[in-house]
Amino acid sequence: MLQDQSWLEHFTETEIAEVESAMHRIAAGPDAAVARLTPADFPLPGLAVRLGRVRDAVLSGRGFALLRGLPVQRWTMREAAIAFLGLGSHLGSARSQNARGHILGHVKDMGLNSDDPNVRIYQTHERQTFHTDSSDIVGLLCLQAAKSGGHSALVSSVTIFNEMRRRRPDLLPHLFAPIETDRRGEVPVGEKPYFTIPTYNWHAGHLSAIYQRQYIESARRFADVPPLTPAQVEAYDLFDALANDPALNFHMVLEPGDMQLVHNHTLLHDRTAFEDWTEPAKRRHLLRLWLAPKQARPLSPVFAQRYGSVTPGDRGGIIVPGTQLTVPFEAG
């Protein structure tokens, strides 16, 4: 991937003009309309075709893409959010990322610590470790980079499977068995405070993964969740070791204006720990979308525990009692 950078695409001036034209029209309207953007609301006459090709490469090809060159420096936060949501509407429906119904996430250090069972790691400056998000595609838009660190890393969950099958096939059955994963306090109606989905799932000819080791570990805090067995620990330790193998994973540095798209079912992503700037205006800040394309692969019914539904285009995200979809234009 380092040698073949076909995954890196650059927005043209014509495409940026299309984005800005649609964005400024939406920005002149009410905030409430932003949470319901559709491709018809955000017309991109030329760029839409290219975005469709990128989406298909993410879903059925290499699993990720980076589009570079959005002029975020000249946009306000609200304008950047609207532009990102508008671009995202051409890729899939935006899903709620937390119990508050935020379809736009702010990824920055909020001064929190992941030792708190109700804190998710993206709200800290800590390394995230390799994991998947609860959607078909996760999109990031970089507004500000950290002083140092905070790099994006990707690894193929399919490659990890193949390597485990080659090295330790005796451990793979543990990764196809249901495993409890902490919901971190965001519990849908009628569900337990954790979901129980195997790390690997074969379904309709596809191998899909869902994984977050820290949340598997923190689910052990519940009285009805048994401790991991030595064999499970060995299997997950090998999984993590392979994910962290520099021969298998791939790092990239996101620059302001970069838009990254990652397929959660075939790739795990990570963010290295970072040191931030002391000046508030320069601190690391990314916007995030969880997207559900209608063209997404079929998923095993077991994913409904986490995704709410397994219907392509209408699945993923976090919905709890009282959730209403909103767009927070500022972090907090």
C-alpha cells in the first residue's frame, strides 16, 4: 500500500467548488435540516460519481480510501460539519455515535481517562489500539493535527484470520464463539449492558469482524460475565500481536483537509497516542461519521444486538431511550 498509493485521491478545484456551493446553501438554512441531509439536498453533479466509485472500493476492494484537499482552513466549524455530512450523504446514511444521538462525532482529547467505564477511548489522548466501530463505514475529516503522534493505523482482519489459520488454527474457534463486549453505559432498550457477538462471523460468503479488546476486558466487570479462559486469552493475545505486527499493518498521517473512509467489517483501525498543542485553536480535532450504505454486505443476524438491524442502509449506531438525532457543531 505504501508503494501503490491509488488509495490516495485529491479533490479537484471543480469538485471543491461543488462542495462549497452545496454547503453554503445548506448553511444559510436552519440547523435542524442538517441532521437529515440527503444526496438530493446536497447535489454534487460531478463528484457524486467519483464518490460512488470510492465507496465501492471501500466496501468491496481494499477497504479504505483517503481523499485529500478539502479547504477546512477557510471554513468555520459549522461549514466543515455541513460539508462533511453532505459528502457523507452520498456514501450512506449517518448513524448515531453515542447515547445523545450525535450523528457527527468530535474526536479530540476531552481530558478524560479510559479507566472510567463510561468513557470511550476516542475522547482521550491515549492510543486506541486496533478495533472496529459500530457501523459499515467510519469516516474521518481532519481539521487539526496533533503536535506529535495521533497517526492513523489500519490492519486487515482477513489477513489476521489467514495468519492465525496458518500459525495456530487451534485458536481460531475461540474467535468464532460469542464474546461479551462492554457497551460502556450506552444500553438500548431491552438489551444487556454488553453485547455478545463473535469476533469473526462467516455469513453469505463474507468474513466480517467486530472487535475492541479493551471493551471485551471491561465487560468482565458485570456479575453475569465469566472471566476469559486461558485459551481465550491466548487467542486474543495472538490476534492483537498480529494486528500490531509492522509487517501486516499500515500507518498514515492525516493532514488538515483529509477525509478518510474505512470499512469496519474487513479492517481494524487504530490511533497512536499523541501530544497536543497547548493553544486551544491548534489542538488535534477530527470530525467523524458512522455510515450505513445501501450497497453494504449482508451481515449475520447476530449483529442486530449492536447494529439494531442488519438491513443495509438502515443499521449501525447507538440508540438508547430518548435518543434524537442531532448535529453538535462544537465538541463537548
